[in-house]
Amino acid sequence: MVEVIRLSNRLFQCKLDGLHECIMFSNQVSDIMVRHFAQRPFHLNVIEAACRGRFKETGHSLVLADMLKHLYIQSSFLSTFLGLQHEYMKVTRETDRVDVALKSDDMFVIIENKVNAAEEQENQVYRYVHEIGMEKYGYDMSQIYVVYLNPTNRIPPSEYSLCDDNNENNVFEDLGEGHYTIQSYKYDITSWLRELSIDNEPHISSALDQYIDFLENKFHTSPLDKNMNNEIKQFLLKELQIEGKSYNEQIAALDNQHEKVSELLDAIDNLKIELKKKQSHTMMREWQGQIEKQLGIVLAKDEHSFGIQLNNKVWLGVWDGYDSENYLPYWGVQFNGYKKDSMPELSDQIKPIVKNAGIERYKEEKGWVAWYSTQNGVQRFMSLYQVSKQSCLFANR
């Protein structure tokens, strides 16, 4: 037993040493990059200037959708990435939650944009094909294509995104080869854009140049990055002590280092999630204290929320976001023990309350009349509370 504990401690210490090494490497590579960026000549990219370097995936989707409205660019995209020739197709963006889509009478192309490495959604690609392409629009499976765009690699999405609720019926397998493709922005999209030649349309050419320049800066593939990338490469070869070794040995050492980096990133992500949850929970409890002081009452609470039950068994409250996608706190009006579709009269009764509280943006889901994330839980709760009180929805206290 003692030997097992000692072995466990040694393994744990090795992992800590590996994480420390990764942090050291990261800081040294960062120093190299900062030094080279400081030596660059003046450079202006209007996209980067406008978004301050934080261009959301919705922004990239807007650019891609607008580009694909150009006949030549759309034709080149279909030919390059799907090997298809087709007449001009209608372009949509952020319709039915599909980032970008191309539609015609006999073809539906789904473009899923992960340029910023957004997390996969459950059954995401499966739903787009089955629920949107087939059920809503009536396309056959043979008429549907998927272009999946990663930031830097061609790794396919997981079964979490590709399969149904039972983790079965992988939609890529059902579509078959030739009906889906996985491409990267860093290599494939940027390379394709460089090859486009638009004659006699200077504004289109200028827009393409700006977007190519933005992507090159984002992924450090600009000619200005050549010296920096070479220095980073030489640094890694030296620090990992693999210079002059065989290709297999070098690749194995890099794979090992990559695994350590992945562990570090996982540790960082886990810590960020933990801190976000604590931050949201602390915020939620502070809001509760402020509201109770204003109202002179004690609100009901549990581990992750506080609130009050209305006399129609609807719960008005604020949650700390422990179960939300972004871990942000949210306000909500929730059916207490009822399914939304079985109590339509309650929904009709509460929705005007939400509207009269001055809330225009909210989500509706099973079990909820309305909910949405918030950075001001006191204001949201108090506005809903006051309108509910005016509507005589509180039981006698």
C-alpha cells in the first residue's frame, strides 16, 4: 500500500513538473512573439481595428455569407471544397441556427463555422441535417452537404455533435463521403481566398485582401511572421533537445509536449470554469441580500438560486448559472412542477408580466415561461416582482 502511495505521489509530481515546464515554454514563446511584434512596421487592418482583435464567429459568418453571394466566389467555394458545379444558390446566415447555408431546389449546403474554436453543441450537425435540411425544408439526404470549418486542423466533430440523442446514427456516415468535408481556416480557407482572382471589381478585391490579411494575422501566417515562426521553431528544437534526431523521434517528442500542453489547457479551462461559477454564485447571493433589504422580506433559497413562488405556482427567481452554458447568472420565471405545454393558461398569464417589466429579450424553453442571463439581477428581479405584485399574483404573506 505504501508503495502504491509513493508511486501515486511520484506520478502526481511528474504531472506538476510537466505543467510547470509548459508554463515556462509558454512564457518564453510569448516573449519571442512580443519582441517581434514590437519590431514590426506600421500595419493597419480595418477589421482588426473595428473589432479590436476580437472578431466573433458571427462576424466571420457574416463575411463568409456576403462573399458567397458573389457568383464567382460561390462557384469557386463549391468546386474547391465539395467538388461541385451548380448554378447560383441562395445564401442565408444565422437562419435556423445554421451559421451559413446555400440553398437551391435540389441542394442544401450547411456551413458550420468554428473559426474561434467554439464548443460543439449536442446533436448539432445531426439536427441541422435531419431537423432543418430534411424535416423543415424537405431535402433528401442525398441533396445535403456539410462543410465544417475548424480554426487550424481537419479533425472531424465528435459523435456528441454528429449523432442523435442515443449517440447513434452518425450523420457523416449517413451522408457518405463526398457529402461532407472538414477544412481549416488557417490553411484551407486562407489558401482558397489567396487563389481567388476578381477582375474589374476593386472593392471586392480590396475586401478580400483585408480579410486574408486579418486571417494571416490571427493565425500568424503572414510573411511578416516568417522570422518569428523560425525563431520559435529553433527554440522548440533546442529546448526539447531534438535537433538532429530522426523525424520519428522529433515527432514523438512533439506529440509528448503537445499532450502536456493539452493537460495544461484543460487545467486552465477547469480553473476558469470554477472561478466563473464562484463569481456568479457570489454575485447571486449579493443580489439576494440587496433585494431582501429593499423588500424587508426573506426570500426562499436553495444551493443555486433564490426567489419567490407566485400564487399560481409559478416560480420567480434568480439562479447562479451553474447549469448554464456560459456559467452566467440568470433570472427566470419557471413552471413549478409543470410542463409548459400542459399549462398554456399560465404562460399566457405570465408573459404580459415579463413584457410590462420592460423585458424584451428572453428565451422560452420547456418548463420556463421566460429566462435570460443578466449582470443586474437586482433590477431584473425587482421589476418582475413589482409588476407581479401589481397584478395580484402574490399569495398573502
